[in-house]
Amino acid sequence: MMIFLALKHILSRKKQSLVTLLGIFIGTMSYIVISSFFQASQDSMIASMVSGDPHIRIQAREREIDSKEIEDVLYPMFDAVIWKRTPSGVRASAAIENSRGWMDFLATEPSVVAATRVHSTTALINYNKVTYSVNVTGADPREQVKITNIEENMVSGSVLDLNKGTARVVIGQELANLLAKQVGDNLVLTSVKGSHVPFKIVGIFSTGNKFSDRSSAYTQLYDAQKLGGDSGKISQIYVKVSDFRQASALASDWQINSQDRVRSWDQINENLLSMFKTQDVTRYTITGIIMLVAGFSIYNILGIVVTQKRKDIAILRSMGYEPGDITLLFLYQGLILGLFGGLLGCAVGYLISIGIGEVSMGGPRSTVFHLDFSWDVYLIGILISNVVAILASYFPARSASKLSPIEIIRGTD
């Protein structure tokens, strides 16, 4: 009965109700489309992070220089040392000291899918009187293809071809174009110590990131160590786990018992991920402004209805309806507008998202992400529309419930 009366009141003022419904509809639809776009871009970025890089990196820890430590080593015979300038700065260890111990530990961890020891060094390439700097990463190719998506980005050759001999290298497409090289050609890399080492190109990759494709190269671990003159040194350990969402917790647990630096993909990209919060604030702000306008519309319309339906309210009260029933009647009106507007906004927002389908960002090997259709986005959209509608209906409903039948009749001419 209450719902029927609420619908009757809504339909008695079709234009005002339609405007209110339109405001809720636009607000919900905007939230759905914007959320789908933002969520899709966030999912795409996260997927790129966890597929292109290891889930967890283990590195030699950087330590701040401690003057007391230096005093104990250089001046153990003195009780006190007065410095004209106190030593400061950061001292980085050249390598992980117990890399084999780490590998033995990771082999027993059930959550670890793959792990490899890595050594990185910088090399120079001279071509046509131009010098290019390249970051050379050496690892176990069989484990590397499990940890990152480098093999999926190969446009020629394979990362696994690095295992077919020594002095083999995989370079990016941009670098290959600059050097006019292709698979099978030779490439001379010059270490920072001045030694010249010839390599054979066995693969070319393209990630879509021009800077990375121009400045990155991959070899076997032994070749990278030999190139840098760092025999036996391990600069990092790459780890892939079964669930990348648990990487942060695992990294924190492993860090407790180690002096090495253990960081997960989300800890490394903390600044970038903080941008997602800004996106969330943006979409909620846009939706909130639209919904606020719709809420005021509901408030004004129901306020007018309360004034115009004073006689009807008096009749209902004289028929035995309690103040709570009158409150419920007007709350139903707001709820109906919020529910229909929210459902219609979700439906149209879904159709628009399907129409857009996917968004491409970049060049030929651009990042393509499909708009998100997570059910929680639609649930939140409907929830927002109904909460706004109920809140906007509360004060007119409360005002209507306080009207006395006798006062209404006396106040009628």
C-alpha cells in the first residue's frame, strides 16, 4: 500500500520526478563509465608491472656511513676522535654475499614459482662516432622467461637461445634499429673498465617502451659477470611467486631475517601506485557533485510535495496512519527514484562501456586495455544512488510526519 501511494505521488509530478530521475541516472552512469575506465587502466598497469618485472627483488642493502664504525677501524687506540668534517653518505655493497643461501631458501618456499640470480652491469656501444649506453642484465634464461614476459615480447629469436653458447646477447628493437643490426650479427660491448667483448645477437625484443628497448640487453649470468669484470658477483635475485598480491607480505617476512634489501613489486612502484588513489578521488568527486545536485532536486521536490499534499497527509493520519508510516511513505518515494535512476544508470553505463570496448595508448605496440566490468563497481553505483536518495528524502519525510491533522484542517481556508 505504501509503495503504491509513493508511486502515485511521484507520477503526480512527472516533470519534477523526471528531472530528479535524470540527475541520479547521469550521476550513476558517469560513475560506471569513469570507474570502468580507471579500473581498466589500473589493472593494465599492474599487469604490466607484475609480468614485466619480478614480483620480488632481493638486492644488496645500502647503508649509511657511520663515523663511529670508521673510528673503530682506523683509530682503535684513541678514546675520542674529533672530525673537521663528519663522514657521511651511503655505502652500497657491491653484491649479495650469500646468494646461494638465498637460492637454497627459495627452493623450499612453496609460494615461489621461479627464482634466478642476476648480475647487472653497464656497457657502451660505439657506432658511427656515437656512443650508446646499455644496461646489460645477466640471468638464467630458463628461469627468466618464467619470471618476466620477455619471451612474449620477442620479435625475432628467443631468450632461450642464450643457452646455446657463450657471448650471446638479446637486445631491444630500438637499439637494433639504431645500430642497423639483426639476429645473427655481431655486436661489440665495451665495459666501463675499457675491455671490448664481442657478442652475437640471438634475439630482438620490443616492449613498446622506446627507452627500455634502446637501453636494455640480456645475456647469460656468466657473460654479464665477465663483461663487468665481476666474476662470481650477484647484484640481485629475481623471484616470482604464485600470487603477486601476497608478494608484499612475503617480502616483509623475508626481510626480517636478512640484511639484504627485499622489496616487492608494489613496494618498488609505491609512488606510481599512489597515483591510483588520486584517480579514485577524481571519480568519486565527479560522481559526488552530480549526485549532490540530484539530492537537492529530490529534497526540493519532496518538500514541495509535503506542502501540496498536506490535506492528503491529514486524511492518512485521520485514517490511523502513524507518523512513522508517513515518514516511510516519503522515504519510499526517494528510494524508488534512487533505485530506478541507479539501475538505469548502471544499464546505460554498461552499454557505453561495451561500446567503447578497449582503449589503446601508444604506438604500434601500444598498451591496450579492456574496460572493466567488475560487479562491485555496479554495486557501489547503485548503493551511492540509493544512499543519496534516502538522505535527501529524510528531512522532507520527517517534516511530513510531524504534521498534525487538526493543525492542517484549522490552517485550511
